[in-house]
Amino acid sequence: MRSSLFSLFLFLTAALSLHTSPVENGDAPQLIQKGFFIPSSWWVDLRAGYEGDFAGDEKLEQTQGGSSRVDTFQQYTNSATVTLNLLDRLDIFGLVGSSRASADWLVQNGSTTTYIELETFYRFLWGMGGRAILFEWGKLSLDAAGRYSLCHYKPSYFSSNGVPQTTENTHIDWNEWQIALVLAYRIDLFTPYLGAQYARTEVNLGNFPVSIAPNDSTSNQFVSRIPVGMVIGCGISNGNYFMLNLEGRLINEEALTISGDLRF
């Protein structure tokens, strides 16, 4: 048990050294064996929970007028989740929540350089996805996961070279999809995991009052700069009623996710 705690401490130290759409623990379908109401002998059960996702930088680039980078794109999301579990092997989940974003980038038009900053109001975000245990060998498992998320943001603040501009009629449409393969290993209460993900984030910005793109356009589009990333996380559960999960993502983004589930 002492060695397990020490291993967890080293893992959390690495995860939290990040600035930080989550992959989550691929072993989650079987981490909670006993619920409050639904017998463990049933082939189906239901979970409800919370997910907080905090992205320090999604590492995006502009597509209008070239492929210049977006300096920072941050996103903060708090969501409620509902998960349908089948045979302790497959999770199908949905989530709804509130999300806000902020970004800054440079626009180069000829010899003129413009610095753009924006922040958004909190807006409704929804998503859906699934995760499955593909193969088990002792306490080691190979898992697959995927999800799609969508949010329509409304800017609360927008400036060009430090001068505030109107946000009337502007819009920001964000969506992301991803797939991942994860290796998880159960150690007493802890289930650390390590995996690789392929993700694409797309952000469409439109109807801004001044140029926000290198081609002197009042619209722009951001996409993922690096599609492939790494995920590292750990689930904590004694198998009864509740589990907690902490996850960090790096290479293609810098993000941290904290989540918890109750099994009915």
C-alpha cells in the first residue's frame, strides 16, 4: 500500500506540472462494482457525476491567410454527466454544462501588426461519447474512448491593439472530436492510465467589427496545430458507490480535468 501511495504521488506531481475535451479513465466501466440501488448482478447500470475541464492552451493555428499560430486559447468548462454502463465493459455518456473561453493572437497585414484579445460569456456546452474495455490481462487493460463536444460562444470583451471594440453580432462557434487508446493498471484503490489521443478542434469566428485575420477579413478560423497528444491520469475508487478521476493532457494541448461519478 505504501509503494502504491508513493507511485500515485509521483504520477500526480507529473500531471499537475501541466498548465492544466477529456479522455477520462478507460477503465471507468468497471471501477465501481456496487451502486446505491441497481444490483451489481444486472447487466446495465447508471452513473451521474461532475466534470471540470480547464484548458490552459488548446494550441491552435489560424487558417485564414496562412497558418500563423494562435498565441493562447483557454477554455474553462463545468459539466454534469450521465453515463449508461453495459456489462461493466461499455460506457455511453452525455454531458451538459457551462463554458467560457479567452484567446489572443497577432494579425499581420502587410507591414501592420495587430494584437487581438477576446473573452466570452459563459455559454451552454454539450457533448456525448463512449469508452470501452477492449482487452484485459490481469490488472492491465487496453481501452478505447471517443467524444464530440460543441459550444456557441458570445464575446463579452474584444479589443484590437488594446482598444475595446463592439461585440454586437459577433459569434464564436467551437467544436471538438477525439478518439483515444489507453492503457490502465489497477493498484489497490488507484487505477493510473496512460494513453494517446487524436483530436481535432475547430473554432469559427465571424462578424467582428475590425480585421481579425491576416487577409484583412472580419472572420477567422482556428484549428488544432498538433492533432496527436498524450493523456495521463488516475482513478480512485474502492469499488463501492463512487469514483474520483484526475487527468492531464499534453503535447497537443495543456489541460487538466477533475471528475467524479456516483453509481446508482
